[in-house]
Amino acid sequence: MLPLDPTAVAPWALGDGKRGVLLIHGFAGSPPELRRLGEHLAASGWRCAGPVLPGHGTQPEQLARTGWRDWAAAVQREFDSLCERCETVVVAGQSMGGLLALDLAANDLRVAAVASLAAPLWFNGVLPRTLPVLQHLVRWHVPGTDVDLWNPTAVDELWSYGRRSVRAINQLQQLCSRVRGELAQVRAPVLVMHGLRDRTADPRCAQEVARRLVCSDEVELQYLPRSGHALSIDVDREVVNDRVSQWFDEHTADHVARRRAG
């Protein structure tokens, strides 16, 4: 519930070169949650950008004034900026960031590959069904303190809001619905990763994402039995870093060749 340290949650950029990676944080989160993955990729020659989404990294009241269109537009701007400097650009996202990565890939064929980490397509329980009405009656939702991470101390790397706008949560749910309907448009290869300890996004969402990617060049689904929702900072983070890096390496050479030929 304390104010966020503006230095800690600032956007970051690492590496250089002609291969770019856009790393998108999750709902109510901030860029630090993907910093470790960015450092790993930058060490392999990638130019990495970890932006902060509108309404995030400031105060919960700012998040309440934004919606999924604002978040998606910011992702598009950051992607366009990387495309100006790089021959090929890939996208990785955690939780809502994974949804935004898939949304971008569904609407922009320049996306060379995607890594989706713990992306939700729906939320369990009573609350999601009542959100369209509840957002007009209740302003804030305070998540519980029970952490699903194998390594509970890793939560300190998330730098997320301690209270979340109910209106913004409803916007997140609308984004889930949008992405469900457009996954068949994705052509880029997609790596889908999900922790089996995840109590925020049902692990079955990963299977649904993979099933709906009917036109993707290649789809790989990998479950991590020990990990919770925040894959990039939990116990299997090195496994995540290595596989995401391998995935992007495997699927960029052909993309660069096609762009040069075209």
C-alpha cells in the first residue's frame, strides 16, 4: 500500500544490435518484473526495452483512469520504436503483458515471435462475473497476501500496486475476451509458458491459448510444475530465461531473411 519508488519502477533499456525484444509487464505491475529476462537476452545480443504501461508505476488512481486500449496503444508505440532501430523484433509478456503481446501479434505481422508467460484468458470465481456491475459500486479491490510463488521472497521484485481499481480489472477482463477472439489471427510462432502453482491465471488458460493459435507458424506449450504466477521471478526463472532466449533465436533468422527478400 506504500507509494512506489519511481526509480525502481522506471522503464529500462538494455543491449543494442539489430534484434529487438519488447518486454511487457503485467496488470498493476511494473518493468522490474521482466528485468532479469531482459538482462539475459541483452547478454545474448538483443536490444531490450521494458516500458511502463499507462497508469502503472505511479499511483493506483492513475490506473483507474486507463483501459485496455491505452495499454495496447502504448505497446504498439514501443514496438514501432524498436522496429525503426532493428531488423527484427520479438515480444515477451507476463500475465496481462502476455495478452498484450498476443494482441500485438494478431494485428501486426512484423512480430517475429512471441513468448507468453502466464497469460490469462479468463478468471475463476464469482468476482469476474460481477465486474460489469461491480465497477460502478466498488472502487477498489485489495488482493490477498497469500503468495503462490515457490520462492515467496521473490515477490519483492514485482513492485505492484497494493490496491487495484475495479474498473481497471474489468478492462483487463475485456482484454481477455478480445484476445480469445483474435488468437486465430496470430501468424508468428508462440511459446506459451505457465506455472502449475498459478492461482491468479488458471493453468488451463495456457492450453486454451495454444489450442486457439490455429494459424501460428509454430506453437510450444510448457508447464512449470513448481512456479506460481510470476514466472519471470520465481524458482524456475532461469529455465524461463533460457527457453525464451532459445525460442527467439530459433525463430528470428528466417524472419530477417524474409524481410530482406521482401
